[in-house]
Amino acid sequence: MITAGRLKSFQSKKLAPEEIFEMVNVMKRLWQDEQGQDLIEYTLLMAFVALASAGLFISSGQSISSIWSSSNAELSNAASTAGSGS
């Protein structure tokens, strides 16, 4: 825990030019680091593909249902026609 006394000692400490240079270099490396960027991009791409797939499945559900209903009606008609013709 940082107390008021420790905070004062940090504030009164003069940094050497090497320490400032090192701190600036660390900040530059952190700013330019792109290591996690690919992971975020791939995650966003997967989320987009999942949402697009869900949208397609939902919209194609009605089409598939109507195809099965039509096929069922045709098969029922064929079965009743074949059954009455014998």
C-alpha cells in the first residue's frame, strides 16, 4: 500500500536520464506491440460468421419446412392414388 510518505518520496526522487530513456522505450514497445491484435481480429471474424450462419439457418428453416410439407403432400397423393387404383 502506498502511504502519503512513500508517495512524497517517489515524487521527490529525481530520475536519471537512463531511467527516463528506459521508461520511454518500454512505453514505445507497449504502444507498438500488436501481438494480441490477431486474436481479436479472428474472434470478431468468428462472431460475424456465427451470426451470419444463424441468420441463414433461421431464414432457411421456413424454406425447408415448406419443401417437406410439399413433399409430404405429393407422397400422400401418390399413396392414395396408388391405393385406390388397385
